[in-house]
Amino acid sequence: MKPIIQEAYELARKQYAAHGIDTDAVLEELSRIKLSVHCWQGDDVRGFLFKEQELSGGISVTGSYPGAARTPQELRSDLDKAFSLIPGKHKVNLHAIYADTSEKVDLDELEPRHFQAWVDWAAQKGLGLDFNPTCFSHPKADDGFTLSHSDPAIRQFWIDHCKASRRIGAYFGESLGQPCVTNVWIPDGYKDIPADRLAPRVRLKESLDEVFAEQLDEAFNLDAVESKLFGIGSEAYVVGSHEFYMGYGLQNNKLICLDSGHFHPTEPISNKLSALSLFAPGILLHVSRPMRWDSDHVVILDDELLEIGRELVRGQLLGRTHIGLDFFDGSINRVAAWVIGTRSTLKALLRALLEPVQALREAELSGDYTTRLALAEEFKSYPFGAVWDYYCEQNGVPAREDWLSDVKAYEQEVQLPRGEEARV
């Protein structure tokens, strides 16, 4: 370990210890947190099953930065590079379109064997896997409807796909010895004001009931449902609204997914966590950064991310919350996007773990709001960066911006030649 990092950490440890905060114990707790890193940042949500299919479902990726992954092998190579620059052991979140198979197979026919290469890779690397049915970018979703479709045949196709996805998730969990979170999100909705808001929701509820009818061991598979406020093409009405999925999840004992990009830009999800935790069996977080809508910018250490970290720590919700990342930016190096977003999320959690939570609570309960505010503000300038640098070095990954040179070298040696190969 670099002497300057060790020295800075020792000084920081003493400062935090004065308030009863054990930085070694904090880092031990941080090391147990697994973030689910989304595979779709690496190739702009294209996947490998239907490469000719345009991205749809109210989703848009902008930018044409060179070096996107074109094969499962390239995507895993990019993830390997990203994980070599991120401290801790984590998970990878797969969408169904990322099947690694030479077979021509449709979504409703997918089986665990089509993802065996992913399982073998994850086992070798000590990673977990999460999963999502892909209810978009498919001819049977071209009109913007899937599980709530008015055509029973099309609706059944998507039901069968979601059933298959749950079995794949259970296989991941059993094979890797840690539960797979299988999350259902659909783009269904109308661009303009519908004549009937109820009927699609009735159909969605019936479809979900059929999807979840098969009982799977929760030691291997955990089901989650995800809402959205609106998307491109569903500005006026989304079938799977927050109210719909909150009700469905609570009634059916499912994890409820809160995506920080799926609400109004002035409606933070951090304020929802404590309320939902009282009633839901668990929470799935999709950490993103919306600008004007669900634009999924790369996560940075902004106020809302810090507040999410505080809520999880102060409410003792880390053990019941599954944290995943969900952003896609094609305008910058895609490996760098993973590294920036994941490291920022870990920093937010570390900042929260290093706060004097008990002292803040005691001040609040006694009505001493002056002390509560003063402590909260002063701790913003405490040397959490020295603790973070130590954690990185402890985990064998570069501290501070030193990781960037690794990504730049990887870009030159591995990613940029992909474009040259395509032109040959």
C-alpha cells in the first residue's frame, strides 16, 4: 500500500474514532454490499439475440463513442476490465437478449442452457447474476404493448417469456449460491390520453398472476416488479404505474423496484424508501441519473445519490435492499461509465456509513435540532476520501483517478480495434 494513503487513512481513522465510528468495521460492512452492474451499458442495450432489431420500448441511447461490445465474449472482457477497477465483489445484471447461444431462439423459448457461458464466467469470477425478461426491441412489442396486450396470443407470448425468465433466474441462483433478482419491467402505454385506463391494467394483473403462478425457491430466485412514470411513446399513460406495482407487489409478496429515473425529476426516491420498507418484503433499487426525463445518465456522487445512501444506512435497510445500476451512455467510453457509476454508488454508501448516525438520532429525539444540523454539515468535510482510497488499495484496485489510465490503455488496445475490424 502507498505510504501516503496509509498515513492519510490513519489520520482519518482517528478523526472518525473521536465520534465512535470504527472505520475498519465500516469497510468490512461495505465489502459485504453487492451492487448489480447492468450489462447493457456495454453495448447500448442491443443484446445478441436480435441484432438487427431497433431499440424500442420508450428507451433511447445517444452517442456513437467507438468500441461497443459486439459479442458476449467482448462484453465479458469489458466487464472484467471494469470489475478490476471497482473494489468489492458484485453481481452482473443480464437482460434476456444477452443470451450467449448460436441457436436461433425466440424469447419465449429461452432456457438456462442459453446462458451457461454467463454462469460459468460468473462462477469463475466469484460474481452473482441477476436477470430481466426483455419486453421490448421485438416485433411482438412494436405497438408498445406486451403483458397487457389486447391480443391474447401476443399476451401469451410475453407471459411465456417471463415464465422462462424466472426459471433462468432460479438456475442462476442455484448455480452460483446466491439469489438472483428477476425483475419484470414492461413499456406498455399510450402516447395520448386513452379511453380506458382500467382494461390494460386488468390484463396486466391477470398476466402477472400467470407469470408468478409457478412457485420457485426464494433462496434461488426473488421476483421484482418495476414501475415507470412515462417513456417515449407512452407519455400520457403507462399501464404499470407506481401505484399499480406497489399494490401488486405488496399483495403478492414481491420486491418493489424503485428506479431513480422512473419518477418525475423533482420526485426523489430516497424519500420513499423508509415508507415502503414498512410494508414491502424487500426493495430493488435501480440507481440512475435522470436529467429531463428517464435519460439514464451515468450515476455521479450528487445530492440524491448521497441521500439514497443515507436512507439505506440510517433506516438499516441495506440487508433488505438489492442495489442495481441502470444507465446507458453511448457518448463516453462504456467501461469508464461502469467504473464511474459503480464507484460513485459505493462512495455514497461509504459516506453514509461514516456518519455519526446515533448522535444525529439522539440530537433529534431530544429536540436539539441545532446539533443535528451542525453535525450533519461538519461531517460533509470529514476525510471520507482517505478512507475510500484505503479501501481501494486494500482491494487491489487503483485509488482516485489512477484507474482512468487503465481504461485509456484498454480502449487503445482492445476497444478501438473493434471498429477497425468492422471496416476490414
